[in-house]
Amino acid sequence: MSIPSLEFLLGLFALVCIFHALPSRCFRVGLLTACNIAFVCSQLPNSWSRIAVALFMLSGYPAARILQRRPRSAILATYLVLLIACFMILKKYALAAFVLPGWVMEHPVVAVGLSYMLFRQIHFVVDVMQQQIAEFSLLSYVDYQLNLFGFISGPIQRYQDYDPHWRQMQPILQTRYEILRAYLRIFIGVIKVSLISTAIFGLYEWHRARFLTAGELNGLPRSQTLVRFIIIFYGYPLYLYFNFSGYCDIVIAAAALVGIKMPENFDRPYLSRNVTDYWTRFHQSLGFWIRDYLFTPMYKALATRWPERANVLVFPCYFVAFIFAGIWHGNSMNFVVFGLLHGGGVCAGKLWEYWIIQRRGRKGLKAYLASRPIEFAAIVLTLHFVAITMLFFPQSVGTAMTIVHNFVHYMKA
């Protein structure tokens, strides 16, 4: 059952009707828990997958209880190492296959949703140890992890944001206008995913295949070759935006109909003026998670150890954070390249700001940032940089380079 499918939408409408008819919070929690478990089981193809995901998820609860009583960094580090190792085995990462015996990786587990579960689990145990989460139960933790509205592709919600709504389990849309807006957002999300993104992806795939087939571009005028490359170059970023933002529109509005407020995930990302800004607008919950649980602790530890080099140490931290973001999406080399490019883009933006400050001072930087022509140029430059990096996201490095090579070759011919 996919999120924009007719089965999901009909099930959602039935869930909303029953949810509002139930007399108490206890019944509503029971209904939501049953729906969460049923939905997650429908996404996992076999019993081994269900057992593996259940054990992976449930390990976070005793770990959090132990860290609540004994908040030790060594205990946290040990658990996180074991958790990430299990994640890499279940997801069949190449590094795990290289280190471990072959039979370990030949398991039948298909771990749908595990990537987002990993991030929620790390956040949960870290915040419990740091006493940012004081009260929780096994049921609240399970419902948080298996929340059907964020299980497959996020958004990555913090437990502190989920728990108040779970404790109340009351409708949060009070007026008819708000309810109609939620249904309209679901409808728009379905249109984005099922129609717009599907049409864009079909067009992108057709032209992409032409660039990968020997002789397909022979004899074509340069103008047609250019048009085909433009469709490839802009097509995938557009597809990704409409597909993912449409999915988020559906799950955020659907969650609101049953009393759960999910975090927003998009804020006009292709109007970003630099790569740092882009990651605060595109897949916001991922960008904020990486900032809070990877980049900031890593940079703080290095800057505390070598304060005199703090200005320099920030750059390797950017690269580590974005390489991690890349390989989190997949275990092939193209995701490493994707992360490296974005890390380089952030570093270039920071170096450019430092250069302006050295030349013009803080006032000069303020005037630079306030300039509308410069802002427009920065947006255009960032958009095209992101589009270049997207060449490596859906395909291997070799495939991406073949497309670029063929484009340059036939434009010269």
C-alpha cells in the first residue's frame, strides 16, 4: 500500500471518521496503534523483515531506560555503534559485506522505513541521556517509531513534538475551514505525486535513455541535443521536488486529521541563495537532524580540543556531515559523490562570506546580502549547482559521466 494509493486514501478517510466518533483518548490511542502496526506490516514483505524491524526498533526503549538511569557517553557510544552496525547489515551496505562473512549478508530482510527509524532512534536515546525527554512509555515510544505518517520517508519528527499530541489525542483542526484545507492539501499532494512527478519522470527517463544508447544522438541538430540535455538536467530535480513534497503534503495533512502535527519539510528550496540555505529549505527535518546530532556535536568537540583552529576545523565537519547525508540515502559511490559535492558547496559559500568580511567588513556583508541583483544571481547559481549534483543522485557515477560526456561530444560534433 503506497501513500498516494486509493487504498491508503480510503483507509485514511475511514480512520478519520472512526477516530472522531470514539468517545475517549484510550480508544483513539488503541485505534492509532493498531493502524500503525497494520500499515508497517503491510510495507514489510515477510516475517523475517517484520521481526528484524521490530527488534531493531524495540532495542531503543531499554537503551533509553538504561541511559536515563546511567547517562554515560560510553554506554551511548556502544549502543550507537551496535545500532549502526545492525542497520548496515540489514540494509546490506557494501562496507558491511566487505568486512563480514558472505552468509551474514544473505538474509531475506527487506527493511523498508529503517533509515528514518534509525534517525528517530538516535535522536531519542541521545535526548533521553541529555534529559531533554523526561517521561515516556513503551507504548508512546512504539507509536512514535511506527507512526504511519512518517514511517516510510519522514518527515523526521522529534519525540518532544510528537508526545504532546499523542498524550492528548484530540483533533487539532478546529474549524471547517482548517479541515477542508487539510483535505485540499491531500488532494494537491496526490496530484503532485501521481500526475506531475510521474509525467516529469517519464519524460526524464525517455531522454536519459537516448543519452545512454549508442547512436541515438547521431545526426541530431545541436539544438535538439541541447533540449534533451536540459530536460535531463532540470527534470530530475523537478521530479524529486514534486514527488517528495507531494508525499509530505499527504502525510502532514493526513496526520493533522487525526490530531498529530508533523513538521514541515519544504520551504521553496529552489529559491535558496546558497547550499546551506538549500538544506534549511529542502528536506528540512533531515537537514536539521544532521545539524543537531552530527555536525554540531562533532564541531563542538573539535573546537573545544583545538580552539585556535576552530575556524578551519568547521570545513572537514561539513564534509563529514554531507558525506553521511549522501550514504544515508544509499550505499553506492554516487551518493558519496553527491555528499562530497554538497559539502564542497557549503564550504565554498562559507569561504566566500569570509572573503567578503575581510574585504568589506560586516557592513559590507550586510549590504551584499541585501542586494536584490546579487540575491537573484545567487539563487540562479545555487539552483544550477544543485541540478549538477542531482545528476549523480539517481544513477551510478559512470552513468552520470556518460550522459555528460555524450552531451559534450555531440555538441562539439
